[in-house]
Amino acid sequence: MDHYDSQQTNDYMQPEEDWDRDLLLDPAWEKQQRKTFTAWCNSHLRKAGTQIENIEEDFRDGLKLMLLLEVISGERLAKPERGKMRVHKISNVNKALDFIASKGVKLVSIGAEEIVDGNVKMTLGMIWTIILRFAIQDISVEETSAKEGLLLWCQRKTAPYKNVNIQNFHISWKDGLGFCALIHRHRPELIDYGKLRKDDPLTNLNTAFDVAEKFLDIPKMLDAEDIVGTARPDEKAIMTYVSSFYHAFSGAQKAETAANRICKVLAVNQENEQLMEDYEKLASDLLEWIRRTIPWLENRVPENTMHAMQQKLEDFRDYRRLHKPPKVQEKCQLEINFNTLQTKLRLSNRPAFMPSEGRMVSDINNAWGCLEQAEKGYEEWLLNEIRRLERLDHLAEKFRQKASIHEAWTDGKEAMLRQKDYETATLSEIKALLKKHEAFESDLAAHQDRVEQIAAIAQELNELDYYDSPSVNARCQKICDQWDNLGALTQKRREALERTEKLLETIDQLYLEYAKRAAPFNNWMEGAMEDLQDTFIVHTIEEIQGLTTAHEQFKATLPDADKERLAILGIHNEVSKIVQTYHVNMAGTNPYTTITPQEINGKWDHVRQLVPRRDQALTEEHARQQHNERLRKQFGAQANVIGPWIQTKMEEIGRISIEMHGTLEDQLSHLRQYEKSIVNYKPKIDLLECDHQLIQEALIFDNKHTNYTMEHIRVGWEQLLTTIARTINEVENQILTRDAKGISQEQMNEFRASFNHFDRDHSGTLGPEEFKACLISLGYDIGNDPQGEAEFARIMSIVDPNRLGVVTFQAFIDFMSRETADTDTADQVMASFKILAGDKNYITVDELRRELPPDQAEYCIARMAPYAGPDSVPGALDYMSFSTALYGESDL
């Protein structure tokens, strides 16, 4: 007994030794004490196979007194004297009194001679002293002990019962309801408390005494009639009897506590196993989805039409918008579940969870990286294919227009070149034919560029793998062959005309002049019509402005062209005037050219009609490009706000996770406020997605107003959500560790400060050397010798079981909490096992089913079955099998 207990006992015993001697001689109290003390002594002496009948007579020789002390203390006293003489009796009693004194009890006015002489007063006082020391003194309830502790225990247990108000150890017990309430509180099946009446104390007392003796093994120490018939029952008798209830029920409460502890261990095991199964299933489903999705993203089979490729782009948008976001959430939840499971396993001193092969978090991250790489490549391929098909459609249309114009021009040219009209023509006609041929050659040369353009366009279509390349090549080959033939026929006709030129001298200069000026003007008009009808494709406002400027420059040349047209028509009118004046037989046609004034006027009118159409097309395209520019600016304005906002939030979360402002609960609250603000920002991301979809639908590929793409924003947003969720989970795990291991806030702050000090790059993790320096700063003696290296390797295997080469703050505080924890799991399991097993060295299946809830009892039995030893009692487990079944072979 320590100094505090000794002092407390002496302080309590002092007034008891000065009790009123006259009150002790009160017949009613003496009777109650005799009966109570005798019954109390016999409840212990019967364990040694004896008892007493007369308390003052049977203790006179000191033998049964010494035996009583040995039974209640569990210690051996000095060997007693077996003689019958008075001196032998006094010697035995003194040995007993010396043993009582050795337990820190101060005996006042009690001598061996008085006990040997059968002094009732002194004998009862001695027995009361023994009861106080060995039955009442060790009672402790909420930092109160002995009499006050026993009284507080009685008050707490009887508080819910009506008509029971325990304030002392005398009159509060007269009606018997206090005894009945104590029994009903612990064994409600023994007493029907609702049928008891306060006005029938005899029935209440006898019911309590009989039930206690029959079912609780508490001897009947009091008489109901004595208690009811006494104005103030003896306090010592009541305390003695009530202390028997305390000791009887405290053992049952310990067994209940042990059973609850085992239930808690089983519940944690079941929860952890369920978390492991959930992780395996979620990881398998996510990996299977990634395995199915990557081949679809890696399919690069091109389509022949723009519509088919746009459908593929729309399917890809649906994947990004509908199918991928739930999988991002699943991946984040998978990491959170994995971290929570590892934390719970560490808190329960269980081995770290190792997922099945190929289902580690790192495996999932690698697979996810492959998915995103395939996704990026697929999107780039789609956009490139759309650009290619758009370019192909433009080139094919341009090829058809130029080919049609050229074929229309060459129509009939071969027949014309094969004519032999010069053979019967006059000199003037020959000269006219020669000039006409020169004009045709000029026209032919002018068309050379168009043929080269047609061939170049066909070559580009082939290089871009145009799906209808065979028909394009056939048409181009036909044009080239016809062009070569035209060149050969032209050369042949020229040679024929030149042979007859010497024979023909007369030529009409006016016709020649007309032909020379009409041919280029006609070619200019055909070129103008071709340009005015040419389709164009632009992507920026600057490009359409350039086309508009070129068109305005073209329109500025129209007045000069009109003057040229009038001049050419004037030549023709002059020829007509000469013919009419001189009656020249020209057959009404210009021998030098087939271009008539009507044809010139018709083409000129057509050119004038095409100009406003071109104006309208350019205006519409300009409006479309302005709309596209507005979309670019709108998207750029939002992206330039959202992008820095995401980066700022990432930095703020990083600062919160490493700073030490406030408690962990304050940090968690702060992080959840950040999470809420981040989630509330989602509508702006969705609005940006809508703008991005409009940009893609408008086929806008570049945006000079921002450096942020939608892919950057998406990746940043997903990283932000994952980071805030992971950070909250880390703080929650830190709270779990702190509460489970009893770490104070000051210790947490010290651990965080040390961790941050050595985290030079603010990455949230420590390398092996940084971690070693951190441990040394906290007082760990880790030398550079082989022993120190081995110790540090052991510590690294604890904080970095997956051998990633880094130590997180969560692993760091788990290790520190394990090092500073003052609980011993093995000792707790041993204590629980001994309470349930009792005097045996094993626990039976029936005992487990009786002490534990049904579902946890069956779970425990199923786990213990494989561990029963060959020499075990059938249907039972010894301690080693019991602990191995609960914690595994590597834990205990």
C-alpha cells in the first residue's frame, strides 16, 4: 500500500477507533454486529472447511483468527502455537494483530489479552477493523475509496429506481428497496422490482436476503426484523453486507468488459476484411474498364467523309462528358479507401494490406496514365483527320471547277485545229487564219497555268490519300493527254499556215487588233469568273480581311476593264463600219477569232453579277469569323481566370497541408470549406465546357487569346479534386491516429514542425536521408555503424512498406504514435482471456457464444477453428490459439 492509501486509511480509521463505547454496547446494534460479522467471517472460513458459532469465544485461542486472515489476504502467517495455555493463545492473537498492523492498520485500545478473555466489544472492533481493511478499503469509484467509494457505487447503481435514495449506511436501507435495487440492476431476472412496495419493508428485506443467499452466494448477515425494529440500523453491519454485493457484482462487470473488448477486436477485423473485398472489386472493375477503353481510343482507322469523322468526334465528346467523369470519381474513392484501410490496419497493429498482383494503386495509376495518353493521341488524330478531310473536300471541289472550265474551253478545239480551210481560202483569208491561229496560241498559253494547277491539285489529292483518287487521276490524265494533243495539233497547223503565208498578204488589221485584244480580255474575264466562283476556306478574321481587301482591289480594276471592253467593241464596230462602207465580203465573221462581241458582253454581264454574290459570301464569312473571334475571346477570358484560380487553389491546399495553424480539427474544417468552395466552382467549369464545345463545333483550332486549352483545364480540375480529397483523407487519418494513440496537440505540432523543417522541397514527403535527420532531431540515436543502419532499415520497413523511397507525414505520425503508445495489445488480450477463462487455461465454444453477440461469436469461432492444437480440449482453445486467431501469428 502506497503512502496515499496508508494516510487515507489512517485518517478514516482514527474516528472509528474513537467510537462511542456506550453505543457499541447498545443491545440492538451488538446483536446486528454479532450476526453480520459472524456471517461475514464464516463466508471466508468455509473456504478453509471450518466456521465459528460464537464470535467472542471461537477467536480466543487465535487459531481461527489467523486462519481467517490467511484466507482473506491470500498470505501465510507465522506458524501458530498449538498449546492450550493462556500464553499460547495470547501469542497466536498477537501474531494476528501484528499481521493486521503490517497492512498499515493502526490498532488502538485492542490488545491480545482482551481478545483471549472474550471481550465482546474489543472482538467486534477487531473484526470491523479487518472488514474495513480487506473488504471496504480497496473499493474505488471515481477517485473515491473505502466508505465514500462504496456509498457512491450504491448511489450510482440505484439512481434509476423510484423510492430509493441512498444517503448513508443506516436508515437509507430500512425499507429494503436499496438491496432489491442493487440485485435488480445487475440480475433483473431474479427480482420483479415493479411488485415491491415501500410500505412493506419486511417483505423487501427478506426477498433481498433470500435471493442474495440463494443465487449470489452472499450469506444472510442481517435479520429483517432487527433492521425494521431499530430506529437506526448498525452502520457497520450494513456496510459489511453491502460490500459483499459490491465484490459479487464487480467480478461480473470485469467479465462483461473483457467480452466487449473481444467484440471490438472482432468488429474491427470484419470491417477491415470488408474494406479489402471492396477495394479488390473496385480496382478490378476500374482496370477492366480501362482495358476495354484503350483499344477504342487507339483505333486510328480513318473515315472517307467529314460526316463520319464528326460522328467520331461527337462519340469522343460523349466519352469525355459522360463516361470518364464517374471513373475519375471511382479512382479517387479507390485511393481514399486504400489509405483509410492502411491507417486502420496500422492502428490495430495489423500487417499492411497488399492488394492482389496487378491491382496496386501504382498499377491503377500506370493504367490510368496509359488511358490518358491514348485519349490525348486519339483527340489529336481526330482533329488532324477533320482538317485533312476539310482540305480534301476543298481541293476536290477546286479540281472539279477548274477541270470543268478547262474541258469547256477545250471542247471543239481539236476539230478546229484539224480543219483544212486554208487550202481553199483567199490570201486575205489565209492571213486571217494565220492571225487567228496566233490568237489561239496566245489563248493556249494562257491556259497552261490552269492545266498545271489541275495537275498539282490532283497530285496533292493523291498525297493526302483522297478516297476518290482513281477518278481524279483518270480525269487529270485525260486532260493532260488532250493538252499534249492540242499542242501537237497547234504546232502542225502553224507550220501549214506559215507555208502559205507568202501567198497571202492581205489582212484586216482591225480584225487582228480585235482578236489580239479580245483574247486576253476574254481570258481575263474567264479568270475573273473563275476567281469569283472559287470557294475559299479561312480560319481567322485576318485571312477573311485579306480576301476582302483583294476583292476590293479587284473591284477597283473594273472601270479600266470596262474601258477595255468598250475599246474592243469599238474595234469590232470599226470593222463593221468598214465592211459596210466598202462592201467587203467577210461573211459576217472575224476570221481571226471566235470571240464575238456578244460573248464578251455576256461574260462581262456574268462577271458583274458574280461581284455582288462574292460580296455577300465574303460578308457572311466575315460575320462568321467575327463570331468565331468572339467565341475565342469568350473562352480565353474564362480560361485565363479559371486556370490561375485552379493553380492558386492547389498552392493554398498545399500550404494548409504543411502549415500548423490550429488543431487538426481546425485544419479539417478549413479544408472542407475549401472543398465546398471548389465544388461550388464546378458550374464555371461546365460553362467553359459549353464554350469549348461551341468552339469545336465551329471548327476553331487556334486561340491566340489564351495559353490554356480545355485539356489543361480538365486535367487541372481533376488534379484539384483529387488533391483536396486526398488531403482531407490524410488529416482525417491523422485525427484517427491521434485519438487512437492518445497523442496530444502539442506532440502533433512538434511532429509537423520537424517534418516540415526537413521537407526542403515542400513535396509533402521525406526522402530516407531527410527522414533519418528528422528522427535524430527528435532524439533518436541512429548511428552510422552497422547496428544503426540495421535499426534505420527496420524503421523504414515500417514507414515505407511498399518501398517507394519516400515517407509521408501520415506514415511518420503512425510510427511516432507507435513508439510513444503506452498500451500493450498482447497484455490486453491476455487479461481478457483470463477473465473469460477463469481458473481454466482455455475457453470453450459455449462460453464464447454465451459472452459474445451471435454474429461476432460465430465469426470468432470460425477464425479459431484452424488454430486448435492437437492436445486441446475438444471444442475449446488455449491462449496461444486464441490470440493467434484474433491477431495473426506475426502480431502477438
